[in-house]
Amino acid sequence: MTNSIEHKTTHRSNNDKEKLLNRLKRIEGQVRGIQKMVEDDRYCVDILTQISAINAAMKRVGLQLLENHTHHCVSDAIKDGDGQEAIRELMDVFERFTKS
């Protein structure tokens, strides 16, 4: 059984990594924008709209990571005979990811 404290790595292509980092940097900029909106006493609905956009962007990043994990890590584990553990871990991640 895998220790949950253990840090695993993945084999993510440089192109995939760059795309993820660019998306996260854009989200970081959006968060800074919200901070500025609060400082400037902007209208609550405008701020909430931006928060909604950030939540959607984060969900897209998460789904991209889940897809990559399934296609590579889970698939490789199944091929290597560790499928049950990989599927259990994937289902745990889905459960956490889909909680509101």
C-alpha cells in the first residue's frame, strides 16, 4: 500500500508543463486583479464574477491534470499489474475533485 506522504513524480512533457504553468500564471494574475478590485471597493457582483471565472479556470486545470494522470500514470500502473491501487487512488482523487 502506498504511503500518502510519499511524493510521486510524473513524466509530463515540457510542452504540457509549459501550458499548465501558463494557465496557472494567468489565474494568479486574475487573483491579483481581484485583490485590486477589493482594494478599490469595486462592486461585489463584479468581484464575484471574477471569482467564478477563476473557479472555472482552476477546474479546467484540474481536469487536464486528471486526464493526463489517467492516460499515463493509471494506464501504466494497470499495465504493470498495480491497477487496483491506481484505480482506488484515482477514485479518491475524483471524490475530492468533485466536492463543492
